[in-house]
Amino acid sequence: MTKALPTTDRLLARLPLLANAHAVVIGDLMLDRYVYGSVERISPEAPIPVLAIEREVAMPGGAGNVAHNFAALGAQTIFGSAIGRDAAGNELERLFAADRSITVHLAVDASRRTTVKTRFVGATQQLLRTDSEQRAAMTENTRRNLLERIGDLTSGYDVMVLSDYGKGVLDGGFAAQLIGMAKAAGRKVVIDPKGRDYSPYRGADILTPNGVELADATGMPTREDADVEAAARKLIADLDLGALLATRGARGMTLVESNGDVFHLPARAVEVFDVSGAGDTVIAVLAAALATGATTIEAAALANAAAGVVVSKLGTATCSLDELSRALQGQMRGAHQDSVYDLPRLRDEVATWRRAGLRVGFTNGCFDLLHAGHISMIRQARAACDRLVVGLNTDASVKRLKGEGRPVNGEHARAVVLASLADVDAVTLFDQDTPIELIEAVKPDVLVKGADYTEATVVGADIVKSYGGSVVLADLTPGFSTTGTIARMGAKR
């Protein structure tokens, strides 16, 4: 029976709980590499574009991206997989070591080749993808090593997620073994499946195939709603599943539960930019919601909204709680308020800009009473980069720096005014006396301060220069300062 969807208020009430999720993620890990450049001519050797390479970005993909999506929600995550003893495996270890939000256990197998997917992008258009991979089940020693590294997989955790990309980590009976362990401990099991034989997933709480995968696994059509329902019911009955969530691209999602309930969720994306990794976001949000007590349809509706967020981004991406909240509310806030970011969402947005080959700039200040000097510095900062992040002192930090009676305007008002400026792409608050932690998080390509500083006295200059960034000292506009304005106002009373 097709049933009504949960209300937006009901879903919004569940959002804060997602950060309480405890998850174990196991599956195929790969290195996602993006090679960015510009295309200005066609090769004289063949009718193909010539990509002038400008920069490269690498990140964990596959099941690794599922783990990162959990971390973006604030959830506690243990991640386990296998890598080869090769350069790509070493790079993945370094990438995870730099991110302490996930507890990672990687079994190294000298006989394996670490999967690498390389995407070549001209401007924002993907031109070519190359895959270097090996599809083989883990050896018994590697499997044992992985289980020993992870320890008691289900202790203290609410949900196990198996992310199968068909590279072999879950083959050879390992998926069935993990499902048995989790079910014996009373934990939920959520699986993103691969291949035509779904029998290894028997007993899972929910599978999340896309429409093509569902058709391959059942040999049944999946174009129309009724087709999807019938195919889902077959798998649920054959494999003793709790439910099946079919992702259907522009047609949204269809949830079929073992009790016969059916829900059709329309697609929520305003503009589809890149579907890379969307399934990883879906399964992470779905599992986090189930882990924190949501009903299956509540979890599916939240996952559907998150999918709409990530497909509007370039490259492998994640969805923060703030972005998910805004998506559920249909972007009800004004555009200037949408540019005020919390730190998790800012990190995600900066990563998206970088994947698009954009240079990120950063400046900071109290910006208490916005004046012509501020505007001039912001314009100079924006001219030095493609996207500008402004760090804004909170009220507490302004008071510590400027004394009693400051700020004149509260942090929310100051943030909204800054975010309304055309030259500002993101505003984020920081409570420390200096923006050093924010600079370390953003890693700007360009750091901008006023010319009343020297490069040696700019906070964070050494950090930015250490990875090849630059420091810009903006010209000052004489006669303008917030302190001076306040003094003149007092003198006129």
C-alpha cells in the first residue's frame, strides 16, 4: 500500500539526533583522483581536447566516502577496508591520518592493487575517467587481519554499513559473515549492493540499489513505479530483507518495506551538477537515521533530501546537517543568510570550490561598523582569488579584543551584512582571539590583511606560505576606522 510521506517538521526534529549515530562501515576503498585544467584547443593528432593540467586533488572514494559522509553528520565512525602495498594505498593512509574524525583500520595486502579512479576535468566538465583496479576477494589472512584490527565490530555501535563496489573486499563469504555478526549482536545492517547475485546480503535490514542494479539483480523491469515495487518485493521475499530503497535518479526513490508499505519519494535536486558519490551520501544518512531511532521512511526521506544536496556539487561530496536542514526547508532563508557557514559546511563548500579548480581566499576581522575601508579591503581580497571566505569574530572575542561596549552590532547582524556583499562568498564565525584554527581548516590559497600589517605579522602567513599559498596586503583607505567612527559619534552627543 502506498502511504503518505513524513512532514518536514517531523524530519527537521530528527536532524540533531544524526550526530549521535555510531556506525561501522566496511567495504571497497579506492582513491578518487581529480585532475583539473583548462581546454583551449583540439589536439592536431586526433579529434580530442588537450587538457592543460593546473592542479590535482585526491580523496578517499567508495566506502571511504561513505565514512566521510558519516563524519560530515558528526557521527562516530569506524571504517575498515583493505589496500595494496603500493603508492595509492600509502596515499590513502596519509589522507585518513590527516582526518581524525574517523577511526580507520586498513589491512595491507601485498597481492592486491589499490583501486584508483582518475577523473580529468576541464573547467567543470568531466572529460575522461580512467580506472586502475583489481577485482578479487581478500585472502583469508587479509580478512583475519582486518577483523583483528577492527576488533569487536558491533560493541557500542548501532548500525553496520556494507559498501560494496565489486572490488572484492566483501566477497568470499565475508559479507555474510559480517551480517551474521551484526545480527547476532542486535545491530542494524544497511547495504549498498553490487553485482547480480544478492544472496550474500541475505538477512540485511535494508538494501539501496539503483534502478539498473535492481533490474540486474532480479531480471525484472524497473522503469515504472509498479515495476520497481514488484522487483523490490521479490528481493525482500527471496532474501528475508527488512526493506529495499531503490534510488531512481530523476524519478526520486521508492521505499518498499517487508510489511507491504510503499513510499515514492520525488527527487529534490534543483540542479544536477555531478552524481559522483551520491549513493554514498544516501546510505550514510539513511543508516545514521536508522541508528538513532528513525522509522525507515523517515530515514529514507532524509537520505533523499541529502542526495539532492550532493548532486548539486562537483565531484565526490558530503552533506552536512546544516545543508540538510536547508534542503528540507526548501531554501527558505534569503541568499545572504545562506552564505553564513558553520565550519563543517564551510569545509565541504571549500572542497567543492577546489574540485572546480577555484582559488580560495581568506580574510578576517570584527567588521563591527562596516565602512568604506572595509569594503575596499574586501574588494581587493576578492580580486586576488576566485572565492572569498571572511572569518568574523564572535561577540565574545570582539569584547576581549576591543573592550566593554563592543561590538556595537551583534555577530548575527554583522554576519548577515557581510554575507550580503557581492564580493563575499562565505562568512564564518570564530571565537578565538586569532583565526589561526580557521586558517588551518580552510587552507586558503590567498591570505589577505590590511597594509597596516607586515607579512611577518599576519597571523597564519607562515602556514599559508608553507604549502605554496600567498599573502596579500591590501591598501588602506585613509580616514576610516570603526573606533574613530564611535569616537566621533560620542563627541556629537
